[in-house]
Amino acid sequence: MTEVKNKQVILRDYVTGFPKETDLKIVEGTIILNIPEGSNHVLLKNLYLSCDPFMRNLMNKKDGPKDTLSYTPGYALGGFGVSKVVESGDPKYKKGDLVWGFTQWEEYSLVPSPKILFKIEHTDVPLTYYTGILGMPGVTAYAGLYEVGSLKKGENVFVSAASGAVGQLVGQFAKLADCYVVGSAGTKEKVDLLKNKFGFDDGFNYKEEPDLNAALKRYFPEGIDVYFENVGGKTLDAVLLNMRVHGRIPACGMISQYNLTEHEGVTNLTSIIYKRIRIEGFNSSDYYHLYPKFLEFVLPHIREGKIVYVEDIAEGLENGPSALVGLFSGQNVGKQVLVVAHE
Ligand SMILES: NC(=O)c1ccc[n+]([C@@H]2O[C@H](COP(=O)([O-])OP(=O)(O)OC[C@H]3O[C@@H](n4cnc5c(N)ncnc54)[C@H](OP(=O)(O)O)[C@@H]3O)[C@@H](O)[C@H]2O)c1
């Protein structure tokens, strides 16, 4: 039995309000590189970890029954990642396979086999993409836009947090359907990316718009057909006034609310009736059955350079806390990835 050092990022204590780097801690543990007799567990060497906004919710102390994914102080965070199989108790996987799915924020993880979502079959594209465009955020953008948002060719599309892991894909996928696409983001650099790299028709810095309703009227004089909701709060309120009749709002996330102890109110709800708006929340995990179809759609576009993907790469588990916490101040430019080890 080989025992090796296993660096981890653990939760120090439950979090209220905005998370801080000091809410997380790097510890040096150990792990035995063997599968317990008779178990279906898989031993993974973690390569790339995904920094995702939903991880904030898992840091809350829950009053009611605990979500199975919720974090426990003193233990490593869990999240999506790309890993290499070291040893497997499940015949579906063998040593050397590359996989993506749910793992732990540490160098090596022993995970129950069902936590692995997919074996990686295409390695001619960057492996880090399986934390983003070819992973959970990719499925989210695809399913949110086409399945939940029922996007039609040529419609007017608005997306918030538009330069991020999901947003940059929403805009590019909508452009493939000849839509008019505008995004909002929090810096000039990000807005420039929307227009010059991702091919959005336009974009604006929401932090520099004192009146979001007026800004949306300027960009959408005829109204919005599909609003891909990533932020919630004031943006959602202003969007409701600017939706077209029979508009759709796939509610993907509301990051502006995740760290507030009292959530902001949304006041323009009567628009939902007058304009017959459909607002539908969704979770990427409901759509993994579409993954093979999604890969067939997206891989050729990546290979032909018709879809690009911007990543923000942090190196080393030591930089995990700042990379994760940075999502909530907009520090990341593109998909935030954390490198644990290169293959
Ligand atoms: N339903 C699902 O299955 C699912 C799956 C994946 C993601 N999501 C949700 O989708 C959204 C985007 O996730 P992502 O992974 O693509 O993250 P991301 O956009 O790559 O990173 C988060 C970004 O959110 C923006 N932000 C942070 N605080 C904000 C605030 N108070 N107001 C407005 N914007 C703020 C920042 O960009 P700026 O600089 O532009 O402010 C930040 O860079 C999140 O709400 C997330 O929870 C949902």
C-alpha cells in the first residue's frame, strides 16, 4: 500500500455574507493509493478544478436537512473537475482514463464511481475545456438557451455575466442562430471581449449604467425575446420592463444575491402577466442526457474556430481560495480554472 501526501483546500467554517480567502485553508493530508477491497470507488489524480458560483451555497450552514453536496468544516471542498484514473473498483474505468465529474479539492480523491459523469473521449482540444465549454457550463448554456429558452432564429437575446464561463457561450450560441445579442459585464475589458472576441452585437458595463432600464431600452428598442438570467436582482427587475410579449427567461443563476443576507426584491412582476413571459429555473444536471448531442454540436465549432473560449487559469491548489472567492467580485476574466497538476 502506497501512502502519499495529499494537499487539500478545506472549509474552515460555515460562511455568511461574502466569502473570504481566509474561510478556506490549505492543509497537507495523506492518502493511500489503493481501492478498498470490494468497493466501486475510483481513485483519481485531479488535474483541473472548476471554480463555480454554486459552491458558495454549499458553504452555508443549513438549518434543515443537509444537501448531500454541502461542505463540512474541516473537510475538502467538492466540485467539478478533470481527473486521471489511478485505479478503479468499477470496470467502466481503467487506469489512465481521463474523466470529468464531481471530485474533491485535493491532489488525489477516492470517489464513488457514480460521481464521475463522463469519460473524456476527445483529447485534441484543451483538457481544461472539460471544466467549461465541454463540461457543466457548456451543457448549461446549451440547454438553457435551446431547451429552456426555446430560442428561435433571429431573436433578440440579452445575457448577464456575459463574459463568464456560461455567458460567453450563451452569446456565441445565440449568434450561431443569427440572433441579435447584447451582454452585460462588470469591466471595460470584459465588454471589449464580448464585442471583439465573442462576436456579440453589443455590450455594456452594468456598473457604469445608473439606470439599467434606460440602458436596456437603448440596446433593445424593440424589446428582448430571451433573457439568459445569470445575476438576478436589479438587472432582472429592469429586464422585466424590456421583455417582448411571449418572451422567455431561462433562470440559470442569480449571483448578485448569493452573498446577501437579505435578498433584493424584484418589483416589476406584473410584466410577467401583461407580456405573457415564461420564467423557468433549471439545473444543468437535468440535461446531461443531452451531452452526446451537445458534443456533436460544439466540437466541430471549436475545431473550426467558430466558437472560442476564454479561460482564466490559476496555478496550484494554494491559489484555489483566491480564485474561488474572486468569482464574487468579478476578478475572473472568462472561465475560472484551477490547475492542480498538468497531466
Ligand atoms: N443552473 C445551473 O445549472 C447553472 C450552472 C452553471 C452556472 N450557473 C449560474 O450561472 C451564473 C454564471 O456562472 P459562471 O460559472 O458562468 O460564472 P462566471 O460568469 O464565470 O463568474 C461569475 C461572474 O459573475 C459576475 N458577478 C459577480 N458578482 C456579481 C454581482 N453582484 N452582480 C452582477 N454580476 C456579478 C462577475 O462578472 P462581472 O465582472 O461581469 O460582474 C463574475 O466574473 C451564476 O449565477 C451561476 O450560479 C447555473
